[in-house]
Amino acid sequence: MPDWTAAHPPGRFCHLVYDVPGGRAAQVGRTARARGAAVHCAVPGAGANPWRSAPDELEEAPR
């Protein structure tokens, strides 16, 4: 991770991950939390507008 991220609280970061294979959203969440993101969103969509698809999982990381 870039050094500048240490100067900001985790609540300032959100990981938006697209093209997530089925059944892998929980792994994306664990990785996002491990990297200091307060919120994450993993969607299965891909292409020009992956956000058109609904996320398999959307959760706020524990504080």
C-alpha cells in the first residue's frame, strides 16, 4: 500500500472491486479489511460498466 495511506483513518477508504467470481466476495471483504478499508463493495459485473450489476455482498467492516 502507498505510504500516504497511513496518514488517514480507515474510515476514509472504500475498496470497490469488480469482476469478482461467484463465491469470492467474502475473500474480497477479508482482504479489504486487512488492508485497512472501512467499507468494501464486490460486484460480479465486468466490462464498461461493472457497477450495473448488484453486489453479491456489501458490508461495513467492523470498527
